[in-house]
Amino acid sequence: MSKEELIKGLNEDLAAEWGTVIRYTYQAGKSFGILGTELREMFEQEVQDELGHATFLTDVIVDLGGEPTTTPKEFPKHDDIKAMLALDLEMEEQDVENYTKHAKMAEKLGEVELKIKLEEMAADEAGHAREIRRILKGL
Ligand SMILES: [Fe+2]
Ligand SMILES: [Fe+2]
């Protein structure tokens, strides 16, 4: 396992974060009615977290000597709120898994601060997943 592999993994995380920023902004715009109002609030809050994650990853990739991606991960567009949220839940759970995996890689490379920050980001995404599950339960 090398620094290059870690940079590659972090760039995949970064592409996912850019994708999430766009996905939540798009979905907020396509959320209507009373439920839509609650969803818009959640998406707006979570976009701030994802932007923070993207900023951190960009800085770390540069610091490790890599080139940070500016290309977002693509996502399917849904009009149906339930389908939107099911996709979001899947993506958040995937992010938890990836950050946990990359935190272990960082630890092996002796990148202590990075390991802790990636675990914190995994925790942020787990919180987002819980919030989405809570809304999905009521649908
Ligand atoms: Fe994130
Ligand atoms: Fe998230």
C-alpha cells in the first residue's frame, strides 16, 4: 500500500463529495410540498458539511503531492422523493465505508491527523444516513 493508492482513494472520495453537493442542490430544487420544505432544509445543511469535506480533501491531496479532482461523480436523477432519498441513503452509507477504509490506509502510512479526520467524516456521513432513514421511515 502506497501514498499513491491513498491519493487515488481520496480523489474518489472528493469526486463523491462534489457529486453529493450537486445531487443535494439538485434534489432540493426538485422537492415540493410540505415534505419538500423539510427536505430542502436538510439538503441545505448537509451541503455545508459536504463542502467542508471537499475542502479538506482538496487540501490534503495537494499536501500529499497529488492533483485534486474537480470532476463530480455522476448520479441518477429521480423525480420521486422516495427514490431520491433511497439513493441518498445508499450513497451516504457508501461514503461511510470508503472513509473508514481510507482512514485505515492513512493509519498504515503514519498519517495520524488524516486518519482521525477521515473517521470524523465517516461519522458525519453516518449522521446524514441516520437523518435520511428517519425521513424515509415516515414515507
Ligand atoms: Fe461528505
Ligand atoms: Fe453526507
